[in-house]
Amino acid sequence: MDLDVLFLSRFQFALTIMFHYLFPPLSIGLGVIMVITEGMFLKTKNRQYEVMARFWTKIFAVVFAMGVATGIVMEFEFGTNWATYSRYVGDVFGSPLAAEGVFAFFLESGFLAVLVFGWDRVGPKMHFFSTVMVALGSMFSAVWIVVANSWQQTPAGFHIVGDGMMARAEITDFWAMVFNPSSVDRLTHTLIGAFILGGFFVMSITAWYILHRRHVEVSKQSFSIALVVATIASLAALFTGHHQANTVSETQPAKLAAFEGHFETGPADLWLFGIPDAEAQKVHMGIAIPGGLSFLVHGDFNAPVTGLDAFPEDERPPLQIPFQAYHIMIALGMYFIGITLLAAFFRWRGTLFDKRWLLWVFVFSIIGPYIANQAGWIAAEVGRQPWIVYGLLRTSDALSKAVSAEEVLTSIILFTIIYLFLFAIWLYIMNEKIKHGPEDDVAPATATGGLLDTVGERAGAGGASLTNPHEDGKEG
């Protein structure tokens, strides 16, 4: 069997990074929820907020552990499969990755022990501070990773040293490298995608609790907080995504042409969906808004947009994968806006938690943000091809010379087995923690009422079970 080492190496890296990317966005999104929830506890002294914060902290710890474990693998792949690439970008990537270690990983891991184990060992303010530091650490990690990746998309602040396959990029301006033309747009859009995921994750779990009449009051408060985060983030994603697409039109016009199935330079339609055909130079079975892309990019329905015909065939990105991934991401983004605004309207009317059909929608909607986050990265990375460093180093030239296709295939099989095992363990642990639920056996005491008042309120609200402290009373 004739195996392609380039294809296998790309497939292996896609497998490992897509699996890893299940966890960092969730830890970033949960971090925001934890900060808001614990901040509300400090402000109101309502113990229900503390119950929520403790529960989401336990979930966060499991997600964080998986993110660290799965992220290490990619660093080894740089040296084994992509040695030429590592040599080419090593001087550039060294700075942001070192900054991630100093400003993100140590900050995050340093306060993680206080966050997880310090509830009864440090004061409320100190614990809240540790929560903020861990949340910031997870975001700082995203900052430096996105900066490094964005440099591959839009290189800046460097010069080339050496010739041929021994050439490498060296930084000449650190801040020009950090604030390269795409880094800010890509960072804001990535963080907002993480906030959406965190919000929908919390809403999915709490909606399930409400539907099964468990931890009802705590879940309603958590759902409301997550709904605010997800609604704001979903609306913000529309604007950051539009701004990022405009940046792509200037810095990577071939990528935008692939995203939109735009073949000939000139006024461009905006495809809502379809099947692009590179040979026929058209999109089949699709619906488009005439001149829509021209309007979004230039504010003019007749303005020309660079098409794939402006680039040599060997410099054009693949068409089908980035087109479909890009449109899936946009469609899901519009769904997030619609469903969160609908839920926010019902929450304002005070009828949200009576609409069981909508709560069931939120239980399963968690799948959407995961797909959207993955689709966004797939579109960005495949749309950059055939370049691994845009305009400078081709992906085919970045491979290690000593690695065989058989070795890469063997590692793919082993990685798949290990990752399936890890994912099964993660699902099992998460399921056990979610089934157990928040530790609401300690009756919440509000700022205006003591323990006995709260117990009376719980009994009067629906008869909480005294024999099973882990079950809230059913709604009347």
C-alpha cells in the first residue's frame, strides 16, 4: 500500500489538535461563569451562588486536567513530524510559547490548588482572587497560542536568515509579531467562541436539572447567568466574525475566496449554502444573495472581490472543506443568536422555566458550540493551504525527512486508541459529577435570612426532601 507521509502527518496533527481543542475553550468559558458566580456570592452573601461556584469549580478542574494532558502531545509532533517547520519558526514561536508558560500556565496552575482545595482554607476574597487569576490564566494561554498561530497566517516583525531548507525566521520587532495583522481579530473571535461554549455548557446541564426537578433554584440562577453570557457573546461573535472576514479579504484573499466559493474576480455573491465545484468553477445546489459578499467587504454590491482566478493553481487552497466548515460555523452562530434571544425574552417575561420544550432544546444545544469551534479552526487552517506559513513556507516543505509513512500511521492508530480511552474516562467522570450535582445539602443562607428562614422557604416553596438532601423540592 502506497502511503502519503504528508497526508498522514497532517491527519495526525488534525486529530490531536481537534481532540485537544475540546477542552481549552470550555475551561475559558467556565472560568468566566465561575468568576461571575463567585462574585455574586461575595456581593449578596447568598449561599446558592457559593453552591454553584463550588460545583462549576469541580467541573473546571476535570476539564483543565484533560486540556493539559492532551496539549503536550502536539509539542512532540513539531519535532517528530515537522522538523523543518520547527526550525523555520522556532525563533519566532519561542517568545510567545515562553510567554504562555510564564504569564499563563504558571499563573493558572499556581492558583488552581487554591481554587479547588481552598474553599474552607482561605477567606472568600482570597478564594475569589484565585478564581479570577485562574480564569485570566486560561485566557492568557489562548492569547499567546493565537498570537503564534496568527503569525503563521499573517507573518510580521521578522526577517529570514539562511538559505534554502536551512532558512529560518527571526524576530526583528517583537510587538509587530504579537500584533500581526490578524492576531487581535482572531483572538477576540476565539475567546468569544469559548464564552459561547461555556454558556451553553452550563445551560445544558442546568436545563437538565430543571427538567428533572433537581437542584431547581440553584439551576435557575446558574442558567440565568449563563444565558446572559451566551447571549452577549453570540451577538458579539457576529461583529467580530464580520471584522475578521474583512481582515482575511485583505491579508489572505485566496482563503476568503475559498470560504465563499468565489471563482472569478469581480462582484461577489454571498452563498448561504451549496456545493462548490473547482473544475466547473461554480457552486451547485446553493442559494446566494447577489452581490452580498461585495457589500459585506466593501459596502458596495458591485465592488470587485478577489477570486481564486487571481492565484496560480498550486497556490489555491482546497475548496470543499473550508467552504462547508465556514458556512457551518456561520449557520450555528445565527442559531446561537436566535435561541439565546428567544430564551432571554421568555426569561424577561418570567416564563422561561415553564417552557419544557425550550429547556430540552438547550440540553442538546451544547453540541452546537463544539461543532462551531471546531469548524472555525478547520476553516482557518485548511483555508491557509498550501502554506504552513502563509506565503513563505509550504506545508509540503515543512515535513521531517526521516519519518516514514508507516511510522506516522502506527502513531495515528495508537493515538486514536489512547484518545478514545481518555475520552471515555473523561465522559465517565463528568457524568458522575453531573449526576451527583451541586452540594446543596447545606441549606443556603441569604443576606437577609438565616439558616432557619431558608429551610422554611425551601419547605414552603415545594417541600424539599429531608430524607434526601441532594434533591430539591418539586415545583408546585
